[in-house]
Amino acid sequence: MATQNQRDNILKKAYELWESEGRQSGRDMEHWLRAEMLISKKTKPSARSRKAASKAKPATKAKAKSSAKAKSKPAAKTKSKPTAKLK
């Protein structure tokens, strides 16, 4: 059974869906069920995603190295065209 807080979150999300789809009447159950599904996905990670998260390695070092390389490269120089000689 959903708590009052969960129902409030579902109600808000269903309202957002209703507004985003042009406030059409007669689709309240569809919006409610879709909101319920979206809210439950946010609050309950699946067993598969928990396993993936536990196996995931932090990528902070790799990102730091690649950004350091990108910062250390000098800007490309553009060649200017020669100007006409004045007599």
C-alpha cells in the first residue's frame, strides 16, 4: 500500500503528464498508472541495476587524465594570408 507521500508524488507526476499531453480528458487512469510506474522506478532500483552499480568501477581517474590531456594541448595556430605590398 502506498503512503500518503507516495500518493502525493504520483498525483503530481500524473498532473504533469496530463498537462504535457494537452490536458485531454478521459485519460486520467493512464496518466495515474504511468506516473505510478515512473515513481516506482525512481524509488526502487531493480536487482539488476543494484548488481551493476556494485560492480561498476569509479571512472574519476580516467576522466581526470583525459581532461588533463585536453587542457595541455596548445591551441591550433592559424596561418594568416600575406598582405599586398605597397609601392
